[in-house]
Amino acid sequence: GYVVLMIPFLVAVAGGLGYAWARGVFLPTADSVGRIAALVVIAAVYIAVFFNISLFVSTSTFRPATSLLICLLVWVASIIVIPNLGPVTARIVRPTPSRKSIDTAKRAVDQEIDLKNQRLTLVSGELNYGSTVERSREKLEQERRARKRELDAYYQARLDAQLDLARTLGRLSPAACWTYAAVALTGTGPAAYDRFRRARDSLSMQFTEYTQSMIRQANKTQWRERPKIRPEDIPSFRLTFPDTAASVGSALNDFLILLILNVVFFLLAFTFFLRYDVR
């Protein structure tokens, strides 16, 4: 029965890859072939999970109609209910502050730092462009950026905790395990967003340091000797992608969960089959 399911699946995979290769969309490199082979293996294990579940339901019931109804309920719960219930439960158990509240807190920080900037000349007794005022103003700007980064880090930590709980609850469904494994092998999904966010934050910090260094150099030199801006020195956006081994390692946990489900349901089906009352 499992071979009957796998034959059309493999034919569809071969046809899809052949069509993509003929259209020039798919380039058979070592990396892409390795990822596709891993995807096919995990998909075969995922199909085997539902086959073993149906086998277990068939050996534990005596009427085909009852078996069909239970298999339909299991399929609906695994495909629709559990994957969608996980994020809802995670939002209730581990709520995160709204983005609006974080932005409000940032505006409060800006107002506080602006008020401190306005009081600098009154407290120091110097002119607005005095050296003491400039140093104090630079410290206030550093405080502004540090406090805003703390707010962003707090929001991201709460959001990551909520996403981790949602993924953990979603792994109660074989469909979610397959989705997480496929996303890890293709380098998409939440992991890709995390890489993009880290690259964005790194670029922001590098660009801030670069502009500050240029300003410090400009303040130390005369107008005609201002430092020149070279395009090759400006920080650029660099987004890295994991190799095949790292992607397979990320998908290994979900692959093991699918294997365990196969073993459990096959053993249950075998046990009920030995006790089945043949009439």
C-alpha cells in the first residue's frame, strides 16, 4: 500500500523537476540536488506517517465507514486544527507587547532626551556650540540609541519566545513537522527572517559607526582637509545563507519526530492486527 502511494509521488517529483529544468528555473548543482534529495526523503517519511496512522485506525475498527470517518478527523486535526491552534495558544500563554506600545516608549525617550538637550546650555553656562555642551550632547545621543535598542531587544525577545512556543505546540502535528523541515531545507520562513534581521541590525550598527568616525575626523581637520567618502568604505548589506549540512541539521529534529511517529503507529497497528478478530 505504501508503494502504491509513493509511485505517483515520485513520478510527480520527477515531472516537476524535469519541467523546471527544461524552463531553466532549476539548475542541478550539488547543493540544490542535495536539498531536493533531503526533501524527498522527509516527504516519504511524512507520507508514511499518515499511511501508518490509517493502518492503525483500520486495525482498531471493524467497519470501513468508521475507519474512514476517524481517518478524516485525524487528517483535519493534523492539517488544519493543530497548526492553527498553536499560534493562538502561544499568544495567550506568552503575550507580547504591541508594536504601538514600543513606539510610544521610544517617543517618550526622544522627548526626555530632547528636554535634557535643551537644558544643557542652562546648566553648563556655555554657549550652544561649546565643547562641554557638545560632549554632553553626544553622551545623550548615545543614551538615546542605547535605550531604544533595549526596547527593540525586549520586544524581539518576547516575540521569539512566543514563536518558539508556537513551533513547539505545532510539532504535535505531523504536517507542522513536515513544514518546519521543508522550510529549514529551503532556507525560508522564520529562520530566513532572523538572518535578514541580524544582517539589517549589523548594517545599521556599522553604518552608525562609520558616520560617527567620519564626523569625528571632520571635526579634527580644517574645511579643505575634510576626509573624502569612498564608496568601497561604506558598509554594505550582506545576507548569508546556510549550507546544505547546516540546513539538514536544522531539519533533523522534525525528521526524527516523523520517524518516531512512524514507529509508534506501526507498532500500534501491528499489535492491534495480532488481536484482530477475523470474521
